[in-house]
Amino acid sequence: MNRIALTLMLAGTLAATVGCSSKKYVRQQTTPLINKTNELDDLTAKNSKDIKDVDQRAQAGIQGVQAKAAEVDQKALSAGKQADEAQTLANSATTRVDTLTNAVVNLDNYRSVADTSVLFGFNKDNLTKEAKEELDQLATSVSSTKGYIITVEGATDSTGPSDYNYDLSQRRANSVIQYLAAEKQIPAHKIYLIGLGKDKPVETNKTADGRKKNRRVDVHLMTNTTGTAPAQAPTTAPAPTANNNPPSSM
């Protein structure tokens, strides 16, 4: 009986020893796998985060590109509109130049009806009270003048650079044109502007009085009388009659 018990006790001890050895073996084999799995999980999580960050940056980049594209489209539309406006102005300017060219070509057929000169202050382009009175007086002749044009020649003294003076002379002439068109209802196509700058002085620029007279706009009301003068009957000598006596000689 004791032998059987001893045998059973030894068998149980052996089984426990074998079981412990198996668990330890299993742990030794599975621990690296678990650690590797955990590393893969961490790597997967990191990759997911990186992918999400890249996607967010890509979306932000796409939105930025779309915004830039919309801005470029808007600028393109604006540039196109400005180009159309510039073309319209160019066409208008070309028409006006052609009209002016024809008028200038035919200037020999025009004669002056009325002339005036309006003066400006130093570096000024606004009309004075005296200048407006001069223009008012000239405008009274317009209604009775047929086939007329008005030439407006802006000028300056010699003070300052040429480019600035050309611009100033045109601004002075524009002031005259605007006054005639707005206050005297003279059609703009009847008025021709010429900016002379300092190129056509009427007095010397060496004196203050001379420079004052050169800061001016000359306005000429002209009419084309070609073909408009009434035809006159030819003058003929009266036919001799029986009562006519030849003049006596001296």
C-alpha cells in the first residue's frame, strides 16, 4: 500500500514538473511573438497617424491651390475687362485721331471766327473767373457759326521738366474743354485738344511777365466756308442803248 502511494506521489510530482516546464517553454516561445505584435500595433498606429497628417496637409494644400486658382481666375477676368476697356478707349482714340487728322488736313479750308487766350496760375490747371468770362464771350459766337470746330491749345512756361509740362498743358486744355462742354453745351466732337507743353511760347520765359503770359490756353473758333458762301451773280456791263453816248475823251 505504501508502495502504491509512493508511486502515485512520484507520478504526480513528475506531472507537475513536466507541466511547469511546458508553461515555461510556452512563455519563452510566445513572449517574443507578443512583443513583436505590440511593436507592429505601435507601428501601425504611427503609420495611421502619419497618413492622417499627410492627408490633412494634402487637403490644406489642395484648398490653398484652389484658392490661388480662384484668385488667378479673378485677376484674369479683371485683366480681361481692363483689356476690353483699353481696347474701347483705343478705338475711341483712333476714331478721334482720324477725325482730327481730317480736320487738320482741311485746316486750309477753315477761317478763324473768334479767338481768345485764357491764363492760368503757376502750376495750376483750374479756370479763373477772368478765364471763364473770356470763354463765355467766345461761346456767344458759336450759335451763329456753321460748320465750325474749336481748337484748344494748352501751353506752359519753361519751368519744370518737359514731360510734366506736356501733362500740365493738356490738363489746362481739358479744363477749357470741360467748361465749354458742360456750361456751353458745345459737343465734344467739335473740340480738338492740342497739348503743346512749353514748345510754343508767345513771350520770353526770361521774365516773370513773359512766363505768366505763356501759362495759357489758346482757343480758336474756326469755320469751314468752302462751298457755303452764296453764289454771286456774274457782273455784266449793261447793254448799250441808242441813248448811250460814248464818253468824251479827256
